[in-house]
Amino acid sequence: MNSALQNLAGPGKPLSVELPDTREIEGLRRSGLARLQDARNTTLSLEGRFDLAYNAAHALCLAALRRQGFRPSHRYIVFQTLPHTLGAGPEVWRVLDKCHQQRNIAEYEGELDVSERLVLDLIQACDAVRIAWEQLDNPGASAPR
């Protein structure tokens, strides 16, 4: 078990230990990949594309955390643990964290103000998560350029 993640698990901490469930993990991956594909559809509203890309990223990151045998108590932790679940760097999780903050403003204050640049950055970060997943499944494969 990943010791960095284990340190975040326990009573009052953001993670709990839970055996991975293959069906749950694959369902999250399928959902994430479908939403990522839909987020690329430029005929949809910018807000809709943001929602799709954010939820795609969340599903893929949650699947990665579940694969490690943990369940989060808060949504944001799936992004903060990316270095430990998929080896993602700050260029990925910082974008996802910013989008999580924007999502919270929309959910709790009713104001969603997203730009085309933010949506494209979010899709790119989600793609990085997707590629990291593919490398887990095929460790000898190189990432596309």
C-alpha cells in the first residue's frame, strides 16, 4: 500500500482504507472517458464543456484512488493525491484544483465564470490523467506526443 496515502487514512483524515472494487473502478473510468470525449464537443456551451471535463477528471482521479484501496471523504482529495495515485505533477493537479474551486463557486454561489482557456487547460489536464492510466495498464507503452 502507498505509504503517503496510508498517512492520509484514518479517523478524522481525508481517506479511508477500502478494498478496490474492479466493477466500480471500471465504471468510473468508462464514465470519465465518455465525459472527456463529450467535453471536446465545441458545439456545446462552455459551461457544459467545463462540467463534463471537470466530472471526467474527477471520475478518473477517483478511480485511480480507489485502485490504490482508498475512498475519499472529500471531493478535492482525489486531485491532491494524484502524485501518489498516477504520478501526476503539479502542472496537472494545480489545474484540477483551480477547476475544483471554480466548480464550488458555481455549486454554492451560483456563479460559473469560465473561459475557453480554462476549459482547454482542464481538458488537457484530464488527458494527462487518461494517459497516466493507459501507462498503468501498458507500462511499456510510451505516451503520445
